[in-house]
Amino acid sequence: MSLTQPAELVARIEDALQQLRPFLQTDGGDVRLVEVTDDNIVRLELEGACRSCSMNMMTFKAGIEEAVRRAAPEVKAVEAINLNTAAAKN
């Protein structure tokens, strides 16, 4: 795991994700912070049921990405490295 940004930024991102985890885990899913790049791009991995859920794009955009951006406005982008875009299109 490469978390090259200051610990305070990473902590704010983790706190935002931690607030969402109970909702994701209720449906058998989770999210993991993979990386915060030097240019403030957050890379996440959806885990468990979230990987194959047909609603994962909506969960990512409307829930996870929004929470991260609120907690860390300096983040330029939030990317899921394993979003199931095929399921999101169905």
C-alpha cells in the first residue's frame, strides 16, 4: 500500500470511509483505501459483495466519493480500481 500523503489527510479519508463501512458491511461489502497519490488522487478498492453489485457505481459516486470529497476537499479525484462497470450498465 502506498500512502504518500500526510498522515492527517489519510486519517480524514479513512474516517470518512469508516462512517460508510457499517452500511456497506450490512450487505456483505466493504471498501479499502489503496493509495493517495502525490497529486491527491484517492484510489479505493471495493470488496466483498460491492465488487459485483449492480448498484456499485451509484454507491461509489453518490456515497463513497461524496464522503471522501467532503472530508478532504483537496482531493482531486476518487477512483475505484475495481468497479464493475459492466454490472453498473445493467
